[in-house]
Amino acid sequence: MNNVERHQFIINHLQQKGSVNVLELCKLLEVSSVTIRKDLKLLEGRQLLFRTHGGATLNNPYTIDRTVFEKEKIQAAEKTAIAREAASLIMANDSIIIASGTTVQAMAREIQPVGNLTVVTSALNVS
């Protein structure tokens, strides 16, 4: 089996299973782990897969698009704790810029009314 055939096999196997590991591919393709790791690195460079510790998946689990409503629920307690601490640092006559994101959205909810506070944001969910 040549490189192109091996790469196609890896992609097909990934599409069927969702993830693969190096040892499994070594056995199936009868090649060394060094060869498989090189193949996975090359395929990742072509954005055909995402390498993980000991294998690969089709998608990068860290960039999967989620709605804002889903993201709000992820680590909600931690976001609230961060938001409260950050909001406690805001004083009268401060000017703050709030970016977009669910953590800063939580902070915006925690801001207590203080005199002459200037807030700049481009995030609709914060305004």
C-alpha cells in the first residue's frame, strides 16, 4: 500500500469510526507508529483531521461551533465566580471595554451601578 492509499484508508476509517488511534492503525496497515504519526501530521496539515494524544479525530473538539446559549451553560459556576471577582474591581469613574463572550457577558450582569461608569462594547449580548 502506497502513501496515497494509506492516507485514504485513514480518512475512510476516521469517517466510519469518528476517531482512530496510532496502535490500531499500525495493526490495520502493518506499518510502524512513526509512519502513522507522520501520516497523521501530514493529514492534519491539510486540515483533513485533528491530531489527539495517541490518535486523531475528524474535528477539532475545541472549535466546534456551539450556540451562545450552549456556551453559557459550560462551566457556568466558574464563569460566575470570575464575573463576580472582575465586577468587584470596577469603581466609580472607570471606563471599561467589554468584548464578546459568555464569561464577560456574565461579568456585565454582575456590574453594580456606580457613578459615572463608561462601558464600551460591540457585543449585543452585553449591551
